Amino acid sequence: MRYLDKISDPADLQTFSERELTLLADEVRETILSCVSETGGHLAASLGTVELTVALHSVLQSPKDKIVWDVGHQCYAHKLLTGRRDRFGTIRQYGGLSGFPQRAESPHDIIGTGHASTSISYGLGLVEAERIARENDGKVVCVLGDGALTGGVAFEALNQAGHLRTPLVVVINDNEMSIRANVGALQLYLNRIRLDPTLTRLREDLEHGVAKIPAIGRQAYRLGKDVKESMKALLVPGMLFEELGFAYIGVVDGHDMHALRSSIRQAIDTRRPVVVHVKTVKGKGYEPAEARPDTYHGTGPFHLGNGARKAVAVGTSYTDAFGQALVRLAERDERVVAITAAMTQGTGLEAFERRFPDRFYDVGIAEEHAAVFAAGLAIGGMRPVVALYSTFLQRAFDMLVQDIGLQHLPVTFAVDRAGLVGDDGPTHHGAFDLSFLRVIPGMTVMAPSSQEELQRMLATALTLDGPAALRYPRGLAAPSAPLDEIEPLEVGRGAVLQEGADVALVGIGTGVGIAREAAELLAAEGAAPTVVDARFVKPLDTELLLRLAAGHSRLVTVEENALAGGFGSAVLEAVGNSVEVVRFGLPDAFVAHGDRARVLADIGLTPQAVALAARAHSPALTRVK
């Protein structure tokens, strides 16, 4: 019987020897590999934290002691050890386990998270809540990894925790990686500590040595103290964290069970903030993932023997179309610069980075900084393009308003993964960008219905003297060739794709495809609705909308965005009570994870549902029936 099969609760690990815990870690790693090779998922990060997870649960008493994961895709081993082993094969599948910690799923998932850099803030709040309630028995350990320390929120929390001297343990899972290699000066600092083990051995010798510096008189004493601190800052590992009020333990081998358990025990016994610096290997235990951790950060199903993907989709992604168009536009305008937040590969900017390395910036997991940095570039005469996933752009809303919108700066936002993203679920769905972007005065907001339109919208944005955003979906379309010439669109003009009578189907972005299919269903029943690609959410083509309102009994709007404040709401505001408007979009709820087509069917965002809404008030269709 496997050790893993003996575990129904993490408390069962308390009885295991360190040898047994090491063997258990091997079984956990094999289980993750076996499952993810069939279902796909976030592989490399979870493989790297197997021993760390086993060590944490063998020392702590979850959920009384709380483990806060940052970011959540490190948590697969945690799920296996906390009563979800039998359902692990459903991870990220429709109706199955989430790929991230989810509070409703288990009492051991203390917080739900799919974004980064928040664990220390959560942990500090948890410890302080226990202090106020006089329930100080539980320990809180934040596992901060996968590049999350590049995010400013983490430093805001470190600053307060050090000030309060709150007994909080922060485990830095240092694997040198986000999706790609980490960036920034802090990563260089961690590299220096990690790569020079003599620094750790110098700590005690240095402390004893500087204590012997003679201090004759008050001035000499101050000089001696300054010299001591300068020498410590130069040589003692972890001095940055020490200066912030944290004790520092490290560097710990993240795959050595004994070293991990000893360090964790030492940290939780220290009644002050502690940083445990753990060195792990992303993709540990699976050679293809160790060699190419970026490829296996998030992966589809693959063959365990050689790591090859089991099914390779054919087509061109909107992400690739954006990246190719940006390179072409940058070739004719040297002011164009590209910015991303630790998502070079995910946002299609690898070709731009290779072609224009001096005009490319990866700022780390720091969306707020990316937006303000772009504002500075724009003021300096550049034409910055900030490529982010829709879900991550939410973090920069204040900067969109204060630093870009208010100053009417020509910054372009390429908003990838807009709409539903499938298996990653509600933390990653791009459900709200049309709503929050269109409220910003002076912001031009576009959504392409094709990759050709995406290219032209990008060119359009780069001609404007104010901010702009173009949002587009995840996934593939039919193979498409780059346009011979990328010509801008006329701002604020929609396109009538099909002229008809009685009912007008008005789509934006992926909603256009749904509207087209609905029109085909209606045509099969004898009707001929008008079909419109709105193209612009702001400014709306009000002239076209008012003409449609005058000539049709009903407008049906279709968008893959929250209905609250979205495109359909904008149409309602434009046409008033002059015509009945039926809106299709995402509901006022956080949509679950699962196959995109199935989830769209669940929420009623389908061609069949749109056709039914049109059919209800169509005299022609009533006669056919």
C-alpha cells in the first residue's frame, strides 16, 4: 500500500518518519505527473514544491495552523494531502477540483488565490485577527513563490509586518522563475545569496568579529557601529529582510526533508516575523519540465515518456496575431515600445523582445507599475503598448484612471484572455474589462471579431492622442495570414455584416461570431435578421445604433463580458426607450471553470439562446412556426 493511500487528513503525516516522508514525496510527485499528463494543468511549479508541502504539513497542524499559498498553482501536492486524493483526477475539469486554492473546496484552503503577491498581506491579517480575538495558538505560514516577490503588494505587507513584529513565517520559494526567469534587482540579490554559500557560513564569524571593533569615546562608538552594520549589510545573507524586521533563515535546500522540517520548526518557534529562504527546482523530478520549466508552467495533456503534447491544435491564436502585428508596426515607428508583467510568452511578445530588445520591458508581477511606467514613457514621447491578461489589468485600475486617463496619455493596452478562459476558472476569466474600461473618460475601447480586425485595431490605437484598449480572447482561430498593409479603422464606426429586417443582432468581439451563428439558425427558419459588428465599445457608433433602433423592433446585443456596465449597457444608454434591447453576456456571478463551450452553454450565451430571443418577437418566424 502506498504511503499516499494512508493519508485521509494531513494530521496523518505526524506519524511518519523523515524517510517515510521522503518516500511519500516521491509518490506525490508521481501522482501529479500521472494526472496532469492526462488533464493538463500547472505542472512545473507544483513539482517544485512537493517536498516543501510534505514538510509543512508534517510539522504544522492544518487547518488550525494556516498555510497561505502565493501563487495558487503551487498547491497540487497540498490538495493531494488534504483529503482530495480521490478527486485529484478531476482537477481543472468541468465540475471538478479547481486548479487553485478555493475556500469552498476545503477547510485547508485558507484563502482563494489565482493572482500573486498577496500571501503576506493575508497572513498578516490572519495573525492579527487571532491576536485581537486572543486565539494565538495557530501558526501562519505564507509560501511566497514563483516570482511573487516582484510584486509591490508583497513589499507593502513586509513593511507592515516588520513594523508590527507580528509572528509570521514567510517561506520564499526561490526557484528563479515566474513563467520565465525572474527579473529585477531583488532577483539578483537572491541569486547572490543563493550562489555563494560562504556568505551563510560567514554570519556567525562576522557577528563575533565586528563585536570586537574597539569603541573609544562616543564618536568612535558610533563609527564602530556604522562599520559593523555596513559590513553586515555587505556580507550577511538576508540582511535586506533583517533590516525590514524579519529574522532570516537560509538558504535551505527545498528538496531535503530534514533541512526543511528543521527550518520550519525553527521559524515557527521564533516569536517574530521570519523569512525562510528555500531553494527549489521548478519542475523537479521530471526531466522535460526541469529543462523547460516555462513550457510546463501550464501545459495541456502530454506523453509522460518524452513530454510531447498529446494533441497539437491547428490555427493561429489572437495572441500570436497581436505579437506579429506589433513587430510590424514597431518597424515603421521607432517610438513603439512594449511592456508586460512577467507574461512575455503568454502575451505574444517574444518576437518583439528578440527584434527590439532595447524597446522591450518585462517589469515582473507588477501591473500597477507597468501602467505608470508606460505613462512616463508616453510623456517622454514614446508610444507604449502594455500587454496584460484581462484579469491582471484589474490590478491597475487606479493607474488607468489617475495616471493615464486623467492626463489623456497615448498608452495602448492589449488586453489578452478577455472573456472566459476555460480551465483556469474565475480567478482568470476576463469578465469585467469592458465595464471598467468604458467608464474612463477619453478611453477608446475596441474588441475585434477576427485576427485581421485585431491588427487594424492595434494600428488604430497607435494613431490616437489618448489612451486606448483592445480586448481579445484566448484560443485559436482558423489560420490567418498577416495583412499586406495594417490600416487603421475609422474610430467609432461599426460594420453591418448582413442587412435584414425586424431584429438586429449586434455583437462585439466574440459576440459577433455568436450573432452570426444565431442568424444562420434564424435564416433556416425563414427570417433574415440584421447582423452588426460593433467594433467599438467606446466611442459607440450611435448613428448606426439609432438607425437600427428606428428600423427594427428589437436589438439583441451579444458580448463575452459581464452584463453589468458592459457593451449591452452602453447600447441601452445610447438608444434609450426607442427600441426593445435584449442583452446577452456573462451573468452577475463568478463563472466556474471548465470547458469553455460547456460553460457558455450553462450560462446561456449560445447561438441557440440568441436565436430564441430574436424568435420571440419576429413576425416572420411566428408565421413559419
